[in-house]
Amino acid sequence: MHIAICGGTFDPFHRGHIEPLLNARESMQWDRVIYVPAWKQPFKQDRDTASGYHRFAMAVLATRNHDDLYVDDIELQRGGTSYSVDTLAALYERYGGADFDWIIGEDNVAQLPRWREPERLFAMARFVVLTRGEEGARCAPLPEGRVVYAKTPIVPVSSTEIRRRVRAGEAIDAFVDPLVARYIQHNGLYKEGTA
């Protein structure tokens, strides 16, 4: 089995989190994609987020129509700072014999050597960098063959912009699944004074 893992805050989960992966899954030969909402990302310690419960629920709503997309609450259950190496080790044990790809954006390539236990990460998974064109940002040294680039159309949307729009009372329907938009409104997420 070939499994892709996509970790992130997903605050909120939007089209940019799903469409590039759907575009890449056939060429990358993924049998399933597992989204892993972080409890607290190491590089985003200073920002308040919606609760893990809300972020998990939005990811489940957004992926509900795809049989090969899953959302796993492994980091939310563990709590604390979410380190990819711990998550990957647990999934590696759960899915013994599977080949893993860890999906990242171009903006994360230069950060890879700063991730916890990068050598162990590279031993357990190949990193797939979603890119708009030619191989983009690089950092040295990266293990040969453990970082590959997948050209995909990148959806021009960010969670930051969606949160800003919600605070401003602007529509977000073009950026998120309709049920996610309804969930955000129903639960009063991202209003002034809330995460």
C-alpha cells in the first residue's frame, strides 16, 4: 500500500488542501491520503487556532465524498507539540509494510533540516513537494531520492485570508466546501475575539 500523509493546522480546511492532492494522487500512485490535523505545530506556536475538534470536523466534512481520503486524529489525541517524526513512527507501526509519502509545500523545503530527527523521517518516508512548476526551493543536503517534486495546480487561497474574510463578514464559499462554510458560520469560528 502506498500512503500519502498531509499534516497541517487546517484552520480552516480549504480547497488548497484538497485539490492539488487529488491532482497528484494518480501520478504518485497513492492508494490513500491521510490528513493529520496538528494539535500544535512547532513553527506556529505563537498563533491561536480553532480547537482540534473543530479543525478535525471541518477536514472530515471536506473529504467526505472521497473514498481514498481519510482524516486521522492521531496528533489531536496525543496533544502537545505535533512532531512529524512521532506521527510517522506511529503510522508506520499501524500500517506495517506500507510505503509512505509525506506531502509538503514548496515553502517547507528549506525548513526540512530543522524538523525533529530529519534522518529518521527520511528513512521512513519520501517527501513529495507540491510545486507550481520546476523544482523550486532547495536546501542542502537532502538525501538522494527522498525528496521528489509533483507539479500540480496550486489553488490561490490561504487559511489566513479565509479567517480575515470571516472577520470582515465576506463570503468564503469560493474557497471552502459548502458544509465547511456552514460549519464555520454555525459555530461562530474566526469572528473577532475568537480563534
